Amino acid sequence: MIKETEKRKTDTKNEDLESKDFEEQVLEIRRVTKVTEGGKNLRFRAALVVGNHAGKVGFGLAKGLEVPQALAKAKRQAMKNLIEVPIIEETIPFEIKIRFKKAELFLKPASGGTGLIAGRPIRPLIELAGIRNILSKIRGSNDKIVNSQAVILAFKKLAQYWKKMDRNKISDFKNKKLLPRRLPVGRQARQVKK
């Protein structure tokens, strides 16, 4: 039988091999304190994004006693929470509007050569996902963490709808025969579910 320590070593080796393909970018490092009877507990909070520029991206948020510890925890969490983003011709397939907490996010596909039109908090997520042409607008919140979580939620919704689409429609979509540019709303959404 393999000992638990050997298992952990092999698991970390596999994680290292997988994480070599991924690039990471630190969004925020902040010093946070918790006030208790014994005094203040000082910790560091790190927000980090990982992506492979080919449709996979993840977001991690973690705390630690030191900055390197917080970054390592955040990276582990981001690698666990990887999602696959549908990308067609270097852009997203549909336009999407989403509300998450106080943030209102709008993502719209763009034609080739447009580039990334995205604000500072959401730009790293979009870049690391591998999207090269997109139009975006975010309102309501200036918080980097909330905005990043809103983008991750939007990507998850895009991926869910993309998986539900009929395979024939996907091939037509890729051949530019069928170009639905918006996620269906109301009656259209009910027809897709059937």
C-alpha cells in the first residue's frame, strides 16, 4: 500500500504538471484584520486568476498569515474552480447581461480586430480565458472581487447554455449560418429547454 505522504507527493506533482500550462495573475493582495478579545489578528487576503489562454479560467480567493501562503491557497482554489469558456472566432458566442451582488455586467461578442474593450477589474479574466475580441461594460461596483465573480458567473452561464444547444445548431453556428447573438429570454428560453 502507498502511504498517505507518498500519495500527497504524487498529487502535488500532478497539480504542478497541470499548472505549468496555466498562467496566473494577481488581482489584489490586501491586509485584513479580525478584532478579538485578545487583540487584532492580522492576515493577508489574495485574489488570483489562472487561465491557459485556450478557454479555461479560474478564480481563487484565500487568506493566509503571510502573502506567499495566501497566494498559494488562492492558486489552489483557482485551479479547483476552473471553468471552460465557449470561444468562437476569438470571441464569446452570445451577448449576456448579469447581476451579481451590486455589480451589473454586460458582455457582447465583437468582430475580429476589435480587441479587448474591458475595464481594469475584469480584463485579466477575459485575457486569461483566451478571448481576444469582446465589448464589455460593468456598473454598480468598483470592487475587483465582486466584478471578477460576476465575470466567472457569466462565463458559467454561457457554458451551460452552450452545452444545452443542439449539436446541429452548433455546427451551423460555427459555419456562420445561424448567429444568435443573445441568450434567449422569456418565451425563447422556454422553447430551448424543451
